[in-house]
Amino acid sequence: MQKIANIIRSHFNGNKTKQSKLIMSKIAKSLKENGFKPPFKIKIAQEEGITQKIYKRNRLDTTTREVLNKQLYDLTTPEHKTRFFNSIPLQDIINILSTQGLVILQEDNTEWQGMLLGRSESASFEIASVDTAQKQEFGTTYTPISNAQLILQWHKMDNTGNYEINTYVS
């Protein structure tokens, strides 16, 4: 770690630039390819003058969360008007998450498979980055993101039988 810090410090004098961030991401990729299994968290020491995190363990950054929530809002409330669905639009929600490289998990940290039942319910799901996939005997497992969940609420309207949906990433 000290060696990495010295190399970066010597090239950038501790300043955070686009180029130094690019190098940091390349270092993280190289570490991952050479045996470090995600999620790992590496921080170059503060006293070295660089505080850029190479890989932030199991956390969803604010920008990604905002993008996801905007897309989920647009799905359920286009043009700021509540949209009603014939069924719960789970595949649409899964597709939105996949655009950001995320999957929904079940209790054993494998990709979620199941049904949603009930007239008026709420469910929360762990989510994970596809980058954390690890092959197991029983399937592929993922490491859940520690600071986010998918929240899904639905209500089936009595008069029409259509669903009102509220969903977001916490």
C-alpha cells in the first residue's frame, strides 16, 4: 500500500485530478484481477496526502442512487401523474436496476426469484453489484450493498383491479 501511495504522490503531489482518479480506478481493477475479491476497501493513508478511495466497500454512491430513483419515479409517475398497472411491473424495475449493474437478492444472496402477493403490501429487497458475483455449488451469490435497499409498495385498486406502485432505492 505504501508503494502505491508513493507512486501516486510522486506523480500528482497529492492533488486529486481526473488523471489521478483514473489511475486509482486502474489500480483497483488491477488489484481485483490479481486476487483481491470484491468487496474490498483500500484507502491510501491520510498522511500520504491522498484520501481518494480506490474501492468503496459495498456502498451505493449518491449519483447512482439519484439516477435509479429518477428512473423508478418516471416508471411509476410519468409526467408527475400516477400510473396504474395491470400487474406489478417487476421486470421493468429489474431492468432499471440492471442499467446500473445491480441485481435484486433473496435471503441467500442469490438473484431474486419469486412472486409478489397481496392487495396492499410492501417489500424490501437487498441489492448488489453484479461485480460481486461469486460462483458457488448452488448458484451465483452476490455481496449485498450495505447502504441501500429496493423498496417496493403496491396497492390493488378495488374498483379497477389495477395496481398503484411506489418504489425507490433507500
